[in-house]
Amino acid sequence: MYFTWSLAVVLGLLGHESAAAKSACKDVKTIVQNGGFETGSLAPWLLLFSAPNLQDSGQLFSYNVTSPGYKTHYAFTVTDKSAAQFVEVDIGQIEVPVCPGRKYKISAQIFITGPTNTDQLLQLYADQKLVAQAPEAYIQRRPFAWRQLSGTFMASSTTVPIQVTFRTTKLVDGQWGVDNVIVTPA
């Protein structure tokens, strides 16, 4: 009986501490660093994946922080002028500070240019889950207009990875862009 009561008290205290720790979690003001690529460089974003290899593709396939952006100086763009049937570029931030168990919204300004029916994708991931994908209606001819893409996720720990994926599986002469990537409490 003493053991059962002691175990219940200890478990109750542990549960109380984790609830207190959870309520003590405060969101930081700027959750995504350099989300607008305002520094003119990719850092602290990382290139997570790129195909085809740039050395094989020469000048026909490129990705970089370029100008202009969405109401800013810079954005991250991917351009495919190659005959490659598969292009994918993934960029991300590994440790975005959040509060576990809290719901967040990730949003970005994006554009996609090129022919329709080309399986072009621009996707947002948070906490290793697909949160939003641009519909085919977002594909447009030049000149293009920026559009908002957003979705929500539940944070599983104190830091979560976020990722932007640009992909096509068919021959295409297209360009993708992303700017103003932000994460806010939902």
C-alpha cells in the first residue's frame, strides 16, 4: 500500500512538473532565421538535397538567392532550363525553436512558372510532415505573381525542422521561388 501511494505521488509530481514546464515555454519573436533571405545568402538555411548534380547540368539548372524577392531585395529561386526529366532541390532549417504540443502555422510567398501539366511541385514541410503543397493552379506564365502558401502543424519537441521542396518529374522550362518563410503560433 505504501509503495502504491508513493508511486502515485511521484508520478503526480512528475506530471505536474511537465505541465509547468510546458506552460513555461515561450515562443521567440523570430522563429525562422533569414526567412526572407534578407541577408542575400542562404545561411542559416541548408541545401538538403539537389538532383541532378550541378556539375552534370552545367548552366541549365541553377538555384540561388536572387533579386528581387517578394516586396524585398532577395528570394530563393530554382531555375530549370535543362532537358532533365527530374529536378529536385530541398532547402531547410534543422532547429527551428517552438513549444512542444503547440500548434503553428508555416507560410511563405511563392511562385511557379512554366507550362501546366508538368508535375511541378513546391511543398512546405514542418516537423518532417508535409504541411502544404502548391496546387497546379499556381503554375503561371511570366510575368508571375507571388502567392501565399501555408499550412499548420503541431510541434513535437522544442525544435523542429522545416523544409521547402521544389520538384518536377517531367521536361520543363520552369522557375520556382520562395520568400518570407515564417512560422507563427496558430
